Amino acid sequence: MIKKVLIITGWILSLILVTVHTYENPEYVEKIKSHFTKNQTSKDQIVNTDISTIPGNSFLVKFSKKFSFNGKSAFAVHERNQVNFDVNLLKIYTQSGFILKNKKSTKINLPDNFTEVKNGGIKSVFIYNENDFGLISSLENDCYYASIVWLNKGKEVFKTACLPKDKIDFNGLGSSHIHKDEKIYLSIGAPEQASSSIRALAQDKNSMFGKIIEINYSDLDKVIADQEKYLPVKIFSSGHRNPQGLTKIDNYIFSVEHGPKGGDELNKIENNKNYGWPNVSYGIQYNYEEKPKAYTVNHETNGFREPIFALLPSVGISSLNQCPSVLKNYYKKPCLLALSLNGNSLRPGRSIIIFLLSEKMDQVHSAEQIHLVDENDRLRLRHFITNNKNELYEDSEGSIYATVDNKGVYKINFTNFRD
């Protein structure tokens, strides 16, 4: 009887200790979940759903699902020179560490420090000379950080310093990239949830968080040739919160980023300029802050660059690219196209947004938001299908394609334009 009591008592004490330990150290539970998630296979299939139609101001938007897969994309590629869209030519990199290609799902070659803990994963992929590089969330010896990995070799070639252990949320890591002038520009957010210490990194000149960084082709060549172990990077711009989309028109660079509660931004990016986060924002602090309040709004008088457009309330803005040819030909103005995720009750997201710019591309003349609803469900639009350089893919009909969280790839066509 005494032995039985001792066994039960020991079991209860062990259960209490495990409960307390995992409560105080939730990353241990997340590590286990992450391990099993990384070793799951992904289900995907070719589909052709009925075409849905949504009216825009001057045209109709028609869309339908072409390919089904679960999860969130990190980058999605279709050969640009192939004018007939072919699902078999798609390459979709998922945030959970898979590549979908030729209707097959295979694990990406990732180092042991790769983690999906704290909403982590692969956040962006850029391609150079048939070599894939991924911006990932990393965990090693209780240090959370971001790194760039040469995916062909599973080799870490760049790493940031450790993040402060204070409400880390890798959803805020971003990001996107462009190729320009023999360089790659890559955005890296400040990944936090109600953490003033992580926010402050966006203004820290010694931190790569909250920045758009510059990578030279020549330095990538040295890494690929094993002449250099680590990839040197340079800060191009700073003061970014959670940059999601990056694109260019001619020589001009544009970025969209999530604001806090409100204040999603479209920015024209210039070298050595500071965009203000967390000192200024058109949004306000979330209710879970200790004392939620509005930020200082005026960027310019405080020494920062103003956004060329701020969305109030926010829409959960995601990808950004040039408009497809049919829109550019119709409007005959500089034109940007963005996607959005959740949004909120005041301004629903899950939509496409058309920004028409001034000729100098320093003002937004109009912003049209079109909600895409499929089978009574708004679509969480994540990435455009692009070529290897993140330039928008258009098929022979002028249609474009985008990934939708936990649904797949959708075809989008602008048609029936008003005269």
C-alpha cells in the first residue's frame, strides 16, 4: 500500500514539475511540435474550380483555383519565358520547409538550427545562378535569431545576433526581395509581439532587424565557390516594422509593411533613409500593451521618411509587385499591385489593392481594394507567382497567379474593361 502511494505521489510530483517547466519554458513544447511538423509530408493536387467574378471600379476580376496545397508559401516561381501556365513548372517553397515541384513535395535541405518555434519557418527565398537561399528563423543554444541559408547545401551563410528573449514572434520577420544592379535587396523585420526591446532594434545601426539589406552578386559568387564562409551584407534602409513585399519600377524601389494596429505602409525606399519604426507610425498600440496609445504620426518633422500611403485601418498587407500589363495599358500610369491577408472588421483584408502613382512615383493618386471571396470564404493572399527574380509572372492571356494560405494557387484575370 505504501509503495503504491509513493508511486502515485511521485507521478503527481513529476506531472507538476513537467507542467511548471513547460509553462515557464513553452519553447520546449514548440520544439517538439516543430520537429514533427518538419517531418510531415505535404498534400497537394491539381484542381480546376469554377470561375468566380468580382466587380472592380473599371473592370471585372475573375479568379479560380488551379493548384491545391496546405500551408503558407515563402516564395513561388514559374518560368517567365513559358507563356502558357503549367502547374508542373511551378516551384513553391513553403514556410514549413518543403518545396512543391512537379506535383511532388520534398523536404528542403535545412540546417539543424531551423525552427518553426514562435511562428518561425522559411520567410523568404531568393534565387541566384540556380542556387537557392532562404531567410529563416533559427534557434541554437537558447538563442533565437535569423539566418540566411544556402539551401542547395543546407549551409548557414549569414546570421544575426540573438534576439532579446522578450515576446518574440517570427511572423514579424517579413519578408521579400528584389534583384537590382548586380545586387539583391532583402527585407528583414523586427519580429516581436509587444516587445519594446525588439522594436528598438529597427533603429539600432548595429542590428539587421527592421532593415532592408543589400547583398552583392560578387559576394554570393564567393560563397558558392567556397571562397568565403559567410556572406557580407550592408544595411540599405532602416526603421521598418514588418516588411512583407518588395518590388521596383525602373530604378525606384517600393516596399509594403505591416503597421501595428492600423498603419500598414507603402514606402518608396531610398538608400540610407530611415522610415521611423518604432518612433513614428500612423497606427496605435495593441490592447495587450500595458498602456496602449497612439504613436507620433508626423514622420518628416521627426527626421524620418513619410510613407507615400498609409492604410487606416490596416489590411494585413502582404506581397507587392508591378501591375500586370493589362492594368498598366489601361491606366497608363505607374501602377503597383498588392495582396493582403486578414485585415479587420473596420477594413477587411483578403484582397488585392491597386495603387496608381504620380509620374514621379512619390504620391499615390488612388488605391482600389477588391475583396476576393471564394465559396463564401475570403482568401488570405500571400505571394504572387513570379520568375526567379521576383518579377510578376503573366501568362499568354495576361492572367496572373497568387498563393493563398492553406488553399493553393489561384489564377486572377482582369477583364471587361470600361471604354
